[in-house]
Amino acid sequence: MIELGVNIDHVATIRQARRTYEPDPVWAAVEAHLGGADGITVHLREDRRHIQDADVRRLRDQTQIKLNLEMAATPEMVDIAIALKPEMAMLVPEGRHEITTEGGLDILSKEAAITDAIRRLADHGIITSVFIDAEPAQVEAAARAGASVCELHTGPYAETFHREGRDVASPAIRRELERVATAGALIQQAGMRFNAGHGLNYFNVQPVAALPGVRELHIGHAIVSRAVFVGMREAVSTMKALIREAAAAAAQSRGMAG
């Protein structure tokens, strides 16, 4: 069954704009859970631009939902994850000048360090995911490094979807979607879990949710943006319904074809 992980970083972005105490990311996590979220994702960045250390401690202590901690593969962040013990730690690239994550983790260029980080996390019972571009070489490197999960970067697909007028029949969109599907198949063949995320919203999510074998979609900005107008529970519930609808229809279609 496909799952939805809700990234609540940008609830903290609003709070940090005033350096105050509201809106509270923990409250957002509870509301997302009540709306049907299967997990909560937060990115504890090295520059602490939105989520703070106290937020992740409170999320761990005060909520009853699966926690996915996005983090750079640095000794400091690995130590924090080991102390926190999230259900999953996702290694991501990080740049001080980026607005948000701009691409997948280049495991090939940092394979030794990433392998060491994954080993340390695994030694403490933490499942490790890597956020990578939909490239076969990166999938192979993730398997060598010992990752249990690969989350494919869907940003290029999302950008193309918007640029091409949201026409899913567009050849350019189909090419980007096929790149994700091909990499997803390789991930599963290597014995890893296939997740996806970045740039997904209420208009472009269903073709990704319909891909064979995708286990989780991680979505944040679109949900938090809609929540400003309709509330977090409804924003999450609507996204969850779209994802489940597409996954169920695709499974039925594949069953009929088989």
C-alpha cells in the first residue's frame, strides 16, 4: 500500500520568519497525522534555517507517527540521528545558498563517507534512505553503500509537467516519468525500497503514484501551501486520496493486463 510522508519544514519557515513560537511544527505534525499522513519528514539543516533541534526532539517525544529525518551525511548529523532514533534517516545534499534541495545526492563522488554514515546509522537500528537523481549509476552506488531505501528526485519531472502545461501526454513529461520509472525498477531489483518526492503537488502527483512498486511519496510545500487556505487535515486528506486513487487504478490496470 502506497504511503504519504508529509514534510512540515515550511511550517517552521513561517515561524522562523518572525523568530517566534508559532506556527508550531509539532501541532502541524499532529494535524497531518489526523488527516491521514503515514509519516512526517523534517530536514534538520546544518544552518538551521527552519526546523530546529528542539523541534525534532519534541516530534520524537510528543507524536506517535513515523519520523523521517532528512540530513546531510556529516558526523554531527549522524550523531544527532543516533541519539534521536527516527524510524528513517534520509541522506540529502545540502548547500548554504540553495533555496531548497536542488538535486540528488551524488553518491559516486562521496561513496566512502556515505557508506560510513549508513553503516553507523544501521548499527543503531536506523533505516537509511538516500535522495538521488533518477540515474542508474546512482542507484548502483546506493546499493553498494548499503542504503535500504532510495528516494528518487522528482523535481525535473515536476518542472517539466508545469512547463508543458500540465499535459501528461506531452512527450517531454512522459520522458521524465519514464526516467523515474526505470530507476524505480532498478531500485527494486537491487532489493531496496522505492520512494519518490520533490516538487509533487495536487496536479502532478497521480502519474508518479501510479508507478509500479513505489512505496512512499514525500510531499511538503504543496501541502503546507494548501493548508494555509483549508487547514492541514484537509490538505493532507485530499493529497492522500489522490495518491491512493492513482495507485489503486494502476494496480487494477496491471492486474487486468496480466
